[in-house]
Amino acid sequence: MAERLKDVFFTEASVRAMADAIKGVYARFNKSRFVQLVFDDAFAGLELKQMMRHTTVCLHQMLPKSYRRAVKILMGAAPKVNGFEAMCLPDYVELYGLDDWEVSMEALALFTKYSSSEFAIRPFLKMDPKRGMAFMKKLADDVDPNVRRFASEGCRPRLPWAAALPQFKEDPSPILPILEKLKSDESEFVRKSVANNLNDISQDHPDLVMGLCEKWFGKSKRTDWIIKRACRTMLKSGDRRAMRLFGFDDPKFIGVSKFKVDRNKPAIGDQLEFSFALDVGTKKVCKARLEYIVYFTKANGKVGTKVFQITEGSYEPGKHVFTKKHSFADQSTRKHYPGRHEIAIVVNGVEKSRKGFTLVRKR
């Protein structure tokens, strides 16, 4: 299993490196006392974002009482603070800078070049959406791709790990001018954020996003790349309008047969192999998006689902055989529990066939 982020960052060495960077700007900074404050008795039991917030609070105890003086010190140190530890700098602005808008915006625009200010901007957007979005729109023209990406990422309505922005979930129109500016950005890093923002919006306003995607589609390869990522949730849910946009054929002419799983009682940690035939009943080549859904038993005994993509392509009339493996190994984001499970084959958003099996504990 991959190392957890909380075991990689906020080590004694990385926190000391952060202290060195601040000491280089602020000679009175007490490095040893700062490190002592950070690594208190409870620190090892904290999750990553809790570690970040705890370190930010410790910073506040060691910096000047004046917010403006403190944040200018952090701005000076920012180019030399690395890793997730650098997120403490915008976090400092979020915690202590809400009453000093101008200095805080200047700091967030700088900090995002070295880490990301996407979490820290959100309380400002909630407090004054009009002023906040005017600032973000201005950043969308910045020469630095990290800053342009922040202009989109910071206002995502459903940004992971962050507080949602209910006002933009209800009315995303203030976001759209920023996405228009960035839809053909030369940086894939920026374009990915635009796509993720649109995907967020699609969960509350699918017709709005589809209208925008239909307007943008075919304008450039960069924009088409954004549109495909932006529509991923709608494609997974079988949205017919999204399917038509990307040329996927009517699934009523495509069937699934000979669906098999290689065992009836796989164990947690095993791979389950399954196979099926795609039956193309048209007289011409058709375009198909193939996915599978796992219906899994959760810890509380209820059933959850997750969609996985197999492939997509163009297929001649006739049968096409596919084989796929699915891992039931536990991951940090997904745990498995014994009980009845099912796998279903989905073609162009429509479930075509389903097989059941029992997941057991490994002996």
C-alpha cells in the first residue's frame, strides 16, 4: 500500500526546513520553540489537514501580533517553503486575514504560486462573493499558470477536501466568465481545473453545462479535452444528451451476452476476472462506451455502487469479446466487506447484464 500523505509531510525534517525558511526572513523567529509546539503529544494522531491547521496555529504563536507584519514575513519565506507544509501559508490567511482583504488577496495570489490557495479563498468568497469573484476573474489573466489555475479551482462549487460554496451550487453564473477565459488555456494543469469545475456544476445544473459544452465542442482540441472530462459524471450516469454529443450510438441496438465471472466466492484482496461479448446489432460501425458497475456490500449491510470504465471505441457489426479484472484489495479510499456483491455491464449508459457472487474473508 502506498505511503499515506500524513506520513510523508510534516515530518520533523520538513517542519524544521519550514522554520529555516521563515527564520531567513524573520531573524527573531524561535525555531526550536516552534518545532516543540508543533510536535506536541497529540500531533501524531492527527490527519493531514489537521496537521496543517495545527502547524498554522503554532506559526501564529511565533510571529508578530500584527497580521500585516506576520503575513509579509510569510510572503518573503514562501519561495523556500516546500511540500504540503507550504499550505500553512494560505491557511494562515484563511484563519487570521478575513478582516484585511487587500493584504490577504495579495498574499493568496503569491502563495498559490508555490502551493495552492484554493482552500483559503473560500471563506472570502462566502463573505463577499461579488468582490471575491472580481478578484478571481482578474487572476484568470495572470501569466503564471498556477495563478490561472487557482482562479478556477478556488471557486469550484464542490472542491474536494474543502467547504462547499452553496451560493455557487445554487447559481454558478459568476464562475462562467472565468471558465470562458480559460477554456483554451495552453496549460493542461489549468484546463483540468476548468473541466473539474464544470463537472462540479453539472451535478446541480446538467442542462447548463451541456449547453456550454455543445457551444464549445469542436472549437479546438484543448477545449474538446476539457469537455470530455467535464461530462464524465453525466456520461457515467447515462445522460443521453452527453452520449449524443460524443457520438455514442443508441444502446438499444447493442447487447451483451456470454457474461461470466471466474469464481463465485472471491476473497477480499483477490482479483475477480469477468468476460462478456458485445453484440453489435447495427448494419454499420457503432460507437460504444463500455463500463461496469460494482454493487458492493457496505459495513452497515447496505448496498453501494461504483462505476468503472472499461473502454470506448468503434465496433463493426457482430460479437466482440472482452475480458477484465477487478481488484477487491482494500485501499485507503475503499474498504471491502464480506457479503453479496454484483457486477453489471453498462453500454452507453444502459445496464445490459448483471452477475452476482459472494465476497468472503481470506483464510
